[in-house]
Amino acid sequence: MRNRKWSRRDVLKASAASTAGLLFAQPLRAAAPPPTAVTPALIEAARKEGSLSYYSALELNVAERLGKTFEAKYPGIAVRVERSGAERIFQRIAQEQGSGIHAVDVANSTDPAHYLDWKKNGWLAAYVPDDVARHFPADQVDPDGTHATSCAWIEAIGYNTNLVKPEDAPKSYADLLDPKWQGKIVKAHPGYSGAILTATFVLARDLGWPYLEKLAQQKVMQVQSAADPPKKILLGERAVMADGNDYNLMLLKDQGKPVEAVYATEGAPLIIVPSGIFQSAPNPNAARLFQNFFFSAETQQMLADSYAHRSFHAQVTEKPGRTPLSALKLLKADPAEVQVQSEAIKARYTRIFGV
């Protein structure tokens, strides 16, 4: 086991059953622990540990802001941010755990299927922050308390308003197949981004792989991260993006940049970002304190206001002018199904797009 080279296929095994429509399908059930609030004793124990390792698939500026804000709130506890794409994080944790290396304290990923594997392997610790129990909907919380949705966003279509008139902009995924967009589209890759893996899953499920085959004939520019397409249309390297984080477009638009998000008429893929503590965390008290901090109303509101991330915390409000989730037709993925199909999705996508 210690010398084994781990691949995603080694760790991703098909679940015996899945519950369609649930964001947190679970193979096993256990009693969730009681909610835990921040106490002086927890803060003192965390300070004695002095640090924590936070693995994150959030953008680097967001992950570092979380770390710095936590350090300012709790002096004496340093946060080491390890940021990468969700699939890279998954591989790294699998390799570390398989080799007996216990480095990660808290991890969040844009691929919820990762938590099914981590939970099945017994790698996640059950811990429920008080805010999660009091203010988050049940469908965004693991029934066994091993993880919950720390934030969310939409994978959207988007365009550069200097290059495309609103009346000419695509309104649907079907519109992207119009010959006028050939050579003008940018798209991210499911082999790097967990968010794009989920988006690819729902599009293949709802529109069919023939749709993606037709899209590939549009001479699409392929990039890695879900944060990259908004940057490409901002620079004018492409006029339209087929997918990408809607929050990037909202933040750019707030700055007066010439970009606009489109929520496709067929529905918009919802991306949820869970967070969980690892059973083998070298700094368990600091990890618990960080998890409480992450799910607090204060931090959740900061994510919504400063980064246009969506929060399921009942006390968080959207900024005026931003389309609330309740107004959108959402395409939701069952993580258990994504888990089963992940390798096949990435392989087929790579064949179709040639990258």
C-alpha cells in the first residue's frame, strides 16, 4: 500500500446504489455528531497546534483571503493554503493517504463525488459546525456530518459585449452550434476542473454526447480551469464562452468590464463546493475551528459580497442586481453518478475535443 501509485480509477469505484436528485447521496448511514460551537477551549487547543493545512479548489485569491481572514481572527494559527484544480487535489490526497502521509487538515473540492470516496474510505471526520446545523438546508449537509456545501456557483455561457450585441448573443446551448460562432468559442476541460466535470456530466446527460460532438466542430479554444474562459472573453481572444464560472463574470461586470453572463434556457449547471475535515488531520482542533469559521454567517457573506459565490446560509443575502438561484432553472448532478462515470467522461471528452 505504501508504494502503490494511485490513480483516480483506483479510488473511484462504482457505488452499489445512488439516489437520483440528491446532492449528497450516501452509501452508508451513521449518527451525525451534535452541532459544535466555537468555545474558548477550542480556540486555545487550536492555538497550541499553531497551524493547519487547507487544500482548496477555490481560486487562489479566494482561498488565500479565507486563510488570511482566519489568521486575523485567530492570531497565532497559520493557514497553509494548497490550491489546485479539484482533480489534482483528489489525486494528491489519494497518494498521500495511500502512502500514510497525513498532511491535509481541511479540504474543499468542486467535485462533490470526491467526498463519497473519502467518506467510503473512512478518511473524513464527522463534525458539524453550529451554523451548519442551524442555517443550512438538509440537502446541502451530509447526513452523517462529514461535509457540507461551503459555497456554490453556476457554470454559465458568457460573451464580450464589445464583440457581441445582446440581441445576437447565444441564449441557449443549442445556439452555440450556430456556424457564426465557429472559431469564436472558449471552453474549459473536465480533466482539470471538477466544476467542468460536473457541468459536462449534466450536459451529456440532458443534451446527449452528440451535442458535445457538434460543439467540438466549432473549433473551440480549450483551456483548463473554469476561471479561464471569462478571462479569454474579457481579453477578446474569444467572443463567447461555452462554460465558465458565473461569479467571474459578475465580478468583472461590477468593475465595468465588457462581459455578460447568460443562463441557458435548457438550464444552468449548479456547482456545489463541499468542505470537510480529515480523520487523520495533524491539527484537528485548528481544522474544527477553521470549519466553524468557513460556515459562519460572516464568512459566507464575505464570499457572496466579495467573490459573488452563492451561499446556502439562511442569513446571507445576495447583492442587488445578481440573479438569485431561486430565479434560475438549475441542472443538478448526483455525485454518485458523476463518481461512476468520471473516467469515462474525461476520456470521451478528450477524444471528442482532441485535447
